[in-house]
Amino acid sequence: MSVDVDAGANLQTIQENIRKAEMAAGRASGTTKLIAVSKTQDADAIRAVLAAGHRLFGENRVQEAASKWPELKAEFSEAELHLIGPLQTNKVKQAVALFDTIQTVDRPKLAKAIAAEIDRAGKSVSCFIQVNIGEEDQKAGVAPRDADAFISACRQDFNLPVTGLMCIPPAEEEPAPYFALLAKIAARNGLTEISMGMSADYEVAIAFGATLVRVGTAIFGPRRTTPE
Ligand SMILES: *Cc1c(COP(=O)(O)O)cnc(C)c1O
């Protein structure tokens, strides 16, 4: 290991910041869950965070998660894993087997494939819809104006267990208006889980109602490889 990172200490600091942000927003303590984003980190780095007592993790690639997590889940059976990166339909079977929540449902073909696989495998997997909140060409997700129709299609046509929304705001902009918009779309669709906020802006996301924040580098330090 080249970088000397105390993930346990980082984790504690972030949990404290989360509690403070909840309090500042007038929210009940413990209403925001921390997803430790472990993409590019090796099994030993992840094990250190598991050993510190953390159980909720996110990965953005199915293949990479499949190479690390079956073993880690065998060691730490209560570990919970969220998929936070794009999913191709040919990897749905593997994703349903590996993940407890898929946060990146963004098209009918994918929604249909996940619903069918959940049914076939008899495994319960929570699904979030990814919203392309800044309407950026390079980002995945359903456009904000199409979100309501897509959410109801997932529920009614595909019988998919949709429980939340996820977004990644434009990198170079003030995230607050985007967080506010995602929370508004969630509220009007009766969705209680809101996944938004990363290392640089999780406290802002909490002020706008995030129930899950996704933090990578602030816990693990720099990424080990280039993820994209
Ligand atoms: C990598 C990643 C994160 C974590 O980013 P950091 O800036 O390292 O906290 C959060 N969400 C998604 C979708 C990611 O791909």
C-alpha cells in the first residue's frame, strides 16, 4: 500500500460531520446513511473500513465488485453493497446476485431486465432511478422532465421495487439547486430514499434532504487507478 490513510479516523470525522449537518438542517440524527465508495480500492483497504465497524459500501463497476465482494461478504455477512455506476443489460444477472441496491436504473430495457432477474433469482434488491439532474450529455440518467413518467412505468409496467432517486450534479457548478430539484422529484413521487452528495458536497446534500451520501476519497484517500 503506497498511501498511508487512516480510513477509520476519516470515517469517524465524516460521521460527526454528517450528524452536525443533520442538526443544522433540523433533521433527526441518523436519518442520513453513509455509503463508503470503495471503487478502485483493494480488498485490504476495504477490510480496514469493515473492521472499523462500517457496513454500507458502494461500487461503480460490476466486474470490479465481483472480483472483491464475494470474499468480503463471506467475512462480513452484514455488509451491504450498492451499485452506483452504469449497468449494462448483459450484466444484470451478476448485478442482482452481488448488490443489495441498484441506484442506476435509467431506461426501460434495463428496468425490465432487472425486474425479470429479481423475479427469477427470488432475491430482493432495492432500485433507485438515476436522474441526469444537470441534463449533461456525458452523464447517465433519465432527464428531470421524464422522471415522473419513467418512475410510474417502472412501478406499473415493470413491477420494479423503486424506492429512491440518485443523482450526480455537474462537476463545476454549485450543487444546491440540483440537490433541491432531486428532492422535489422524490417528494412528488413518494420516494423516501435520496442518494446525493459526495466527498466535496455531502453536507450541502444533507441540507437538501439526502438520506444516503456517497463518499469515496474522503474516507479511502486518492483512488488507486483511474476509474473511467
Ligand atoms: C466515485 C463516486 C462517488 C464518490 O466520489 P468521491 O468524490 O470520491 O467522494 C460518489 N458517487 C458516484 C456515483 C461515484 O462514481
